[in-house]
Amino acid sequence: MEKIIVKLQQRSYPVIISEKLFDDDSYFWPLSVGDKVVFITNDRVAPIYLNILSNILDNLGMITDQLILPDGEKNKSLITLNTIFNKLLQQNYDRSTVLIALGGGVIGDITGFAAAIYKRGIRFIQIPTTLLAQVDASIGGKTGINHILGKNMIGAFHQPIAVMINLDVLHTLTMKEFSSGLAEIIKYAVSLDSDFFSWLEFHLDDLLNLNSSSLTYCIRRCCELKASVVSIDEYDQKGIRSSLNLGHTYGHAIESYLGYTRWSHGEAVAAGIMLAATTALRLNQFSHNDVKRIKLLLMRANLPIRGPKEMTPGSYLDYMIRDKKTILGQINLVLPVAIGHVKTFFNVNHELIFSSIEDTNN
Ligand code: NAD
Ligand code: GLY
């Protein structure tokens, strides 16, 4: 078992990484006998993992309940959020209730947001079941929902009390969802850690083959990187946490344009990383060779290296202008300047963004 602490004074919490986490009740659970716990999950994850977990917590003396939501990014919405509140209010759950997000990033983000605002804030635990949620979404307390006009536009910072990562759940993911997680992993390496990028170049096939020691190392490294960034810049105000946003301004535009269907978040981020690298190249801030290394790694991970064919540069701009980093209409982009280093470029010229999108599409 590996344990990383996200250090945030009185809101610090552990990230536990282990195999066999759902096999018995001997693992650490940050709960007490008699605690009321509501699992929030979806109709894809529930049939595989919900009973196993609720039995464990029942045996430990907690009082468990569950809410099974419809699967899919398009359900990370106000309507689904209200379904959670209906359940909690109809059954009169009080402020001592603990929500457990059992699922990928969609379930984690919406459950965290419900916990952030239900009766002005209750506790929640993340049990991430996708690679993407294990390495990124479950840690750091960014919670929220999408709006038709933009991704993650409504939300709050609310930290979980623990993140419990079970490596075994990765075996039931589709290849598409596994690759989606690799996009965020590659993002960490390009943004923050050139040695980790080289490690990925060497070990990508091991990860694709679900080699247990490579997965453990990789997930642990990402969790360490995320924990250290979040500890320094929890509220994304110091220009440090924004390094985790590489590829996301372009990527979110793709997801919003597609109405949160067809492309997974990770696929959009992968294309976004290539678009960011191409933009940095156009600004003479990044080398051809590094663009090539990123492209090759994304391709080996079965990820897209350009956006959807039908998406014009203008349609990217429509969404990028509403990005959370855009201030007074000026588009600010996190771009790589070397493998392992990113910088925020302020007020990036729209024509240059257009040309970069065209370069990537060709
Ligand atoms: P997801 O939650 O939609 O999960 C992908 C698919 O895998 C879904 O169909 C899901 O039901 C299924 N699934 C989950 N676990 C499974 C398992 N073990 N076996 C089989 N199927 C399983 O998508 P995601 O990629 O996990 O997360 C993407 C979301 O995370 C986006 O909404 C993104 O904005 C958000 N995100 C948030 C943060 C953050 O810091 N809060 C960071 C990165 C991404
Ligand atoms: N995934 C970006 C962040 O947590 O800041």
C-alpha cells in the first residue's frame, strides 16, 4: 500500500493506492461506526463494484445507502445535481452524512460539488475507478458540473476527506477509457517532469499491458505531482496549479463543441496538448523535436493528435473566449517551453491561435 498526503493544514487528507482494496475490510477507512454514508455512482460502475464496497462498509458498522445516476459526461449537469439533492433531502440526510463518489471523474466532480453545497458543505470520499480519475480528477478538490456553453463552468473548491485508489478496477476499463487516463498522465510529464516523460517513453507498453509495478509507479508519481501542486496553490490563484491545465483550453473547447459526446475528456486533452505544443512552436518557444516526442507518445497511447475534422478555428475561439483563464476577452494559454516546463502566455494573438489549429489539422 502507498500513501500520499495532500497537505492543506486542517483539510489535509490521505491518498491511498493499493491493489485488493475492495477484497476485505482491513484497509484504512476514514469513517466511524454509525456514520451515514451515501454512495453516489452510475449505472455502469454500480453492477461491478457497488455491492462489494457497501458490504465492506456495512460490516464495519456504517449505515450505507446508494444513488445510481445515468452514465456519461453529458449527465455532469444541473439536472443530475438536483437528482442528488432530491435524494438527500427526501431522506432527510443531515450534515454529518458522508458522500462516497464511486466512479470516474464525472461522478467524482458532481458528487464533490453536491458535497460542497449540500447544507453548506458535508464530507465526501473519492473512490476513483478510472485511470484518469485516479491520477487527476479525484485529488485536489476541484468539483463542478458542465454548462451547455462551457465545460466545468459551475463549481466549487471542496476537498475530499480521503482518496482511495484500487488498482484492480482498471482491469474492467475499455481501452478507450484507459487511454483517456494516459492523456492526463502525459500532461503531467510534459508540464512538470521531464524524467517522468522519459520514463513514459520507456514504459508505455508496460502500462498498456496493465503491468502492476509500472502502474503503481505511474499513478503514485502523478498523485505526488498533483498533491504537491495543490498544496502550494489550492485555489488556482498563484499561477502554479494552472500548469495542470496544459491542453485544457483547447480540449474543453472540443468537448463543449461536441456537446460532451463522442470524445472522452482525455481524448480532447490529448488533442489539446498537441494544439498547445504547436502554438508554443509558432511562438518560437518550443522545439520541433519536443513536439515530435509528444506526438509519438500520444500516438503510442492510442490518443488523437488533432481535434475533430469538422471543427473550424472559429468554433474553437467561441469556447476559448469563455475559458476560466480568459480575462477581459484576452485568451491566456498554458504552453510548454520544454518537456517538463510550462509557462502561461497572456493575451495570445487570435490569428496565431487560428494558424496553430490549422497547422495541427494539416
Ligand atoms: P467518466 O467518469 O465518464 O468515466 C469514463 C467511463 O468509464 C464511464 O462510462 C464510466 O462509467 C466508466 N467507468 C468508470 N470506472 C469504470 C471501471 N472501473 N470499469 C468500467 N467502466 C468504468 O470519465 P473520466 O475520464 O473518469 O473523467 C472525466 C471527467 O473528469 C471530466 O468531466 C473532467 O472534466 C473531469 N476531471 C476533473 C478533474 C478535477 O480536478 N476535478 C481533473 C481531470 C478531469
Ligand atoms: N485538473 C486540473 C486541476 O486540478 O487543477
